[in-house]
Amino acid sequence: MSISDDYSINYNNSAYEDIDDIFNTVLNATESSNNTSKPYVVSQVGWFAIVMYSIVFVLGVPGNGLVVYVTTFEMKRTVNSLWFLNLAVADLLCCIAAPFSIMQIALGHWPLGLFACKMIPSILLVNMYASVLLLTIISIDRCALVLKPVWCQNKRTVNKAYVACLVSWILAFALSSPAFVFRNTTGKDYGKIGCAYVFTSLKDRKQTVENFIAVFRLLMGFVIPFLVITACYTVILRRVSGRYNKSNKTLKLILIVIIGFFLCWLPYHVSGLVLAMNPANSTTYKSFQNWDIIFIALAFINSCINPIIYVLAGREFKSKFKRSIKFILKNALLEDTSQTLDSKKSKVHSETKNTEAAL
């Protein structure tokens, strides 16, 4: 579909919608946008998405920021702390980008130019893939700890964890490269600028490429990681329940991990696949298009719950996390004497040793 076919539906000439289409004009919120005399009005769906992105930013930035602080400055660099640090960094960057989503929905167009149109969605996709890959690595690591504890004691090293994290980020950049290549500003001749995938250079292969990207992203960004995560926690549950016969608390945590991942990401991936596979003028396309920004915002919510599920589940880490909040506030509001500083250092040293032993 070209821009001239139906400008009121979309500002781009591509039927493909995905996570980074939060930077496109809010769909169906400007049904009369071809009449420039009428002001832009945010739809009810748009307002709901704004609330969701606001929650992501308000809760996710300080939450993930504190996780980064704790794992960087208050914990010895271990395999677990390295997993959590990289996961929190990926989630933090996604949360920091939430205001751009709010801005796009509120304004109804893309005001930041071509470079930002390419860069910001690409960064978001990098973070999305990095988070998914890191969650998968964490699941495999925990499964290995249960199945092969002796092997892990000898072979599970920080250096290998560094390599695994590096590979995850490299893969995330590679998987996100189509966004930087094909993203472009559109709709300049119609008074409002959008930011979207533009596949005009592919000509007859355009639809094939769109479908391939949608299916590939669904498999690599959700299906395969989800199957691995589910398999790992199923094995863990069976082994733990069989040995120790205490499944209630463990089962709840595992179910939260799997269900949370499933609920946050499945709607977004299904929506992207449906939008890629259906004509832009079809009823199915328009129905999913109306709710796509909600599905995307729901995926971003995962960046808020990840610290709770994966990091705060540990009793020792929760204690250190809470202590860190108090530590930051005291340093901001009080002028410490040398005696109180020595006391704090002693407390930090003691708690660090306890946490290291737990990890």
C-alpha cells in the first residue's frame, strides 16, 4: 500500500508493524489527518498506552538503575551478578526510551529527524533481543546448576559469563540491523512525518522480506527462547520437587517467570506477524493495528517486572537492595562523620561477604 492509497490509515508504504512502530503515527487516532485544518487528538487507546509507558519509565528506570548500582558497586563480580547486571542494563535502556514513545503518541508524528528515526528504534530492538537472550542464558545457567552442580563448581567462571554476555549483545545488534537499514521518515508531503519501515527499494520482494522479518523475529525473539526457558524451568521443578519435596514456593516463582514472559511478549509477536501477513486494508489488519501500541507497551512492561522476578527473588539480594536505598538516601540528606562512615564501611563489608557466600 502506498501513501497515496490511504494516508489516513498510515503514513508509510509498508504493511509491516513491529515493536519499533511505536515511532509511527498513532494508528487510527488521526483518521482525519488528511484534513490539516483539524487538530490531532490522542485516541483512548493512545492515552492508555501513554499511561503504560509512564509506568514503565517511573518504575523501570529507578528499579533497574538500583539493580545496576547494587551489582556494580556493592557486590563482588560473580556469574550471577554479571547476568543480573547485563539484564538490568538492557531493561534500563528500554525504560529510558519510554518517553520517546509517549512523545510520538502525544504529538501524532515523528519530530526528531532521519538519524533518530533509524537509531532509536534500532537501540530499542537491540535491548529487546539482549533481554530475551540474557533471560534464556540465565535459565540455562540455573538449569545447569541443578543438573550438574559439581561441573558448575569447576567450570562456571566469570570469564565464561563475560563471553556469554558479549555474544548475546553481538547477536542482539545483528538481529536488530534491519531496523537501522530499512527505517526511514515518511509522509513529508502530507504535512506530518512518520518513522517506519520503507521497503520500496526491494520492489517485488517487499512482501516476502516483510513476512520473513516477522516470522524470523517471532522465532528468534520469542518462540525459541520461550521453549528453552520453559524446558529449563520444567527440569528444575522436577529435580527440586523430587529431591526436596518443597515445590510450593519454587513452583510459584517458576510459574511467574514463564507466565510473565509469555503474557508480556506473546501479544506483541502475534500482532507483528498478523500485521505483516495481512493486507493493510483488511479488517484483521485494522483490528490489530488499533491495539498494536498496547501490545508493544505490554512488552515494555516486561522490563519492569524482570528485576522483581529474577533479582529480588533472592533473600540476600533483597536485603542488600533495600539497604542500598537507605544508603543512597542517607548520603544525600546527611553529612557523615568519620565514625559513621567507618560504621557504614564495616556494614557494607559484612553484607558483601554474606551475599558473596550466597552466590
